Amino acid sequence: MTKVKDPLFRSLGVEAFAEGDALLVRVPATGQWLRLHGTALAIWDGMDYARSPSDIAAALAPRFDATPEQILPDVTNCLGELTALGLIEVVADGSRSPMRDRYLGLLKRAVSNSLYPELELQIDYLQSGEAPVDRLDRQRRLRDIRIERPGAVAALAAAKRDGMGQGKYAHSISGMVRLTHIERCAERIFAEGIPGDFLEAGVCRGGAAILMRGLQIAHGEGDRRIWVVDSFAGVAPSASGRDRDFALDFEEPHQPWLACDLATVRSHFERYDLLDEGVRFLPGWIAETLPGAPIGPLALLRLDLDLYSATLDVLELLYDRVVPGGYVLVDDYGYLPATRAAVDDFRERRGIVEPVLNVDRIGSFWRKA
């Protein structure tokens, strides 16, 4: 008798954000929020890629000190409920590539520093002035930082999900929700054969752009380019009247963590073994470098520029290069009024009617018709 294969499930790209030790996800059909925590959240965390109920049960069993057979009924019931709500979907077996999934999952955790979050807590603890003077006592407290500061541990875990207050030390402060959304957009582009390169304007330490190049390589789309566009000297001065209206001041003397030089960002790509001829750096102020840049069609345009003027400049210069079916991702649309105003003004002036959809509390996107 032929054994029936387990169905494969994967989460859909729905709006989500962290709240304490839970994740709130928006149910597409009703617009209501569902709170995931405990076992349900553990299941959801494993649904970035196609997995069977048996796979999930085997992965979770050690965490709950149980056997896969013991927790499989609960896993199956949870998957059924999430599917009925339109939060996950059944996918074809042919879409599965376990080694690629493991690589990309690890890459996302690496650029967001979800692998070693205790290092961030230890640095903050030392800088707080609260660490004991006694060397041995200080080392023990640093060793046991998760016990020493449980509230900080929970807050950082939430920040790693949606990038809200993520910190200064990760290669990407976007959070796992937005990083996975980038992945979902790239998957759709590849699957549908949408032509064009990827471009990120405002890269900070380069983590999201590194992920984009990793996605291209892992999916056999290495002939595409990733354009890495940044001043590599921090956020530009708030020179425009609109920026002054919003009282923005993100320049290096006030926000040094937003300024990462070109050599450092290049070295970050190199650490991930993703620095190759498909990575094109465009250093300098946006208004000076973009007009003459040899950038061709774009399948994915991501903006993380903070200022009204810089955001508007990039849209004016690059939006027409985004091909039909391509994506425009705007970091901080839900967080910085200046970014939202620039996008809304541009869309109104150009008569763009595709809806702006939320990724989480910070990021938003639309797909070009």
C-alpha cells in the first residue's frame, strides 16, 4: 500500500506585529486580529517554509519535552484552524526545497541577529552603568543575562519580530516580519518571471540588501543585480522645508548608528559570501548619484530613507523603472510621518491607485499594476 504523504503548509504574507510575548496577525477575511502565543506561536514561527504536521511536531517535541506523536494532534488541530482563517495555505510538494529553506531561514536570523541576541543585552548592560565593579560578579551577571534581565530579553525578542526598537547591533533592524515579507515578494517575482533587478535605497548596515542577494542566489536568479544605494555617511541633512516641518534630524552627530561606511557594508556582504559582481554599490547623496546611474528595470524597489525629500527623490527618479508586477516596499511608512507624506504626495500626483498594504506597524508596500 502506498503511504499517503502529509500535506505541506506555509504561512501567508499577512500583516503582523509583536506584542509582548505574543504575535498579533490580521485575519484577511475579517480584518480582526488573532493573538498567537505559546504553542500556536511556536508553530507559526516554523511556517515560513513548506512543512508537514509531522515535520513541525518533530521540531517542537524537544522544546516541550514530549514525543512527536504526543504533540502531533495539537499541531494538526492548530494548522487546521489557521488554514480556516486564511493565515496559512496548503502548498504543492514540488515547491519544497529543504536545504534552501534552511539556508534562507538561517540567513534571516543572522542579519537580524536573532542567533545571538544575548550579546546585544550584554553590551547594553555594560553601557547602562549598572554592572558591578567586581570582575567576577560582573562576569557572572553577563553570563546569566537572560536570568538577570528577563524583561529585556522579552522586549528584545518582540523587537526582533517586527523591528520596533530592534537596537543598534544587527545588520538589519527591520525585524523578521518584514524580512520574511521581502522573501515573499521575491518568491512571487521569481515564480512569475517578473524581470528586473532589486534595489534598496537607504541600506544602513546592509542586512536587508544582503538578504535580497541571498534570495537571488538561493533561487537560481543570480543573473539579477542588487543595487545598494546609500550615502554611506548617514542620513542627509534635513534641507527641505517639508523635512524641517517634521522636525527630523537623523544626521550622524545625532544618530551615529545610522551611518555605516561603504567599506563596512561591503565587508558585511563578504562575511555572508554574497559579495559578487551582482552587487552594485552606488555611494553618495541620492539627488547627486541616481540621475545618471545605469540602473535598468527593477522588479523590487525598497526605500528606507526616513526623510521626505530623499523618499520623494527616489520615487521620482526610479518609480518608472519598476516593471508591471514589481513591488515597491517602503520602510517607515507606518512610523515616520515624513515618509508617509512623501509617498502619499507622490502617489496622488501620479494617480497611483494600487492600495498601500501594511506589513507590520512600520513597513508597507504596493504592487505595481
